Amino acid sequence: MMATNAKRLLARLRRPWQGTAPRGAETWNAEYESGRWEYLGDQSELARFSVLIGYMTHFKPGGSVLDIGCGAGVLYQRMQPHGYARYVGVDLSGSAIGKIAARDERSTFLAADGEHYEPDGKFDIVVFNEVLYFFRDPQSAVRRYARSLQSGGIVLVSTCTAFKGGTGILDRLKQTFRVLDETRVTHGSNPWSWLVTALEP
């Protein structure tokens, strides 16, 4: 099952956009409702999420987090044992947001377009976990969100190296932001890896 999911994901990541418009909420809703993205909570994704959480707790322990493209809240669930001051998750898919359970008084989840959402308040960490490929202008979006960081705040980006254009997006971000650290994550015999990068404006 895991091998089948991996093959499907790799085929999808290597496909260029069909047409000029990013995928709409209806498409994402249908995929979340069908269970297509449930594997993100599996062991095969654990290492990547663990690096993200490691950076969060190392650079900004107990900080406030803005998670753009939060999906069904896998990062939020994995963050529970570590603590945070505030957690705001934003995703285009209302179906994904509806799947998030065990919320607390410090967390808020919104169905909104992550590329254009206007944050309320300041955050210690802004996370872009496998989402920037789906934006029309990822560079502008990250620069805009960086203005919502507290002084000394950081941006975390997870990038799948197999995704068409993914490493190019990351390379351009590195020209704008200072790289605090970067970890390459692999899993099993998968032919791709993930780059998890901590950036500072």
C-alpha cells in the first residue's frame, strides 16, 4: 500500500500544471474526502514532520505558529507534546479543516486561500509544509508572510525534491532569506527526498 501511494505521489509531483490555474478548493475537498492524503500521518512521513518540529522547538520553543497549507492538521497533531503559545492553521480545503480533531483554546483553523490569507497578529514561526508549489507567486507570498513574524521569527519550508519546480522555489527563497539550517530527509527506497529549511528574514 505504501509503495503504491509513493508511486502515485511521484507521478503526480513530476507532472507540470495542466492549464494556468492552480487547483481549486473543490479538487482539494474531493481528495481529502476520498482519503487520498491520509498517508501524511503514516510512518513514512514521520521523519520529515519530526525535522519540522525539531526546528520549531529548537529555534522558538513554545512559540506561536502559523501553518499555511495545514491540511488535516498532521503537523498540529504531532506538535501536541511539545507545546506552543498559539497555533493557526490555514488551508484551502474546508474538508481538510473539518477533519482536524482535538483542538484546544490556543488553536484556530481556517478554510482560506493560503496564498492570499491576511494573518491576524504576529507569529514566531510561519510554516510552509509542501504547499508553495501550489501558489502562483510563492516568493511574494513568503515575503508577505514574513512581515507577520515577531522580531527574530523564522520561516520553515518543506520541499519535496521530486516536485517539478520545487527546488527552484527554494533556491530563490535562499537569495532573499538567510538560511539558518537545512536537513535532507529520505525514507526507505523512495527515489526522492525532502529538504526542510529554516529561514530568517
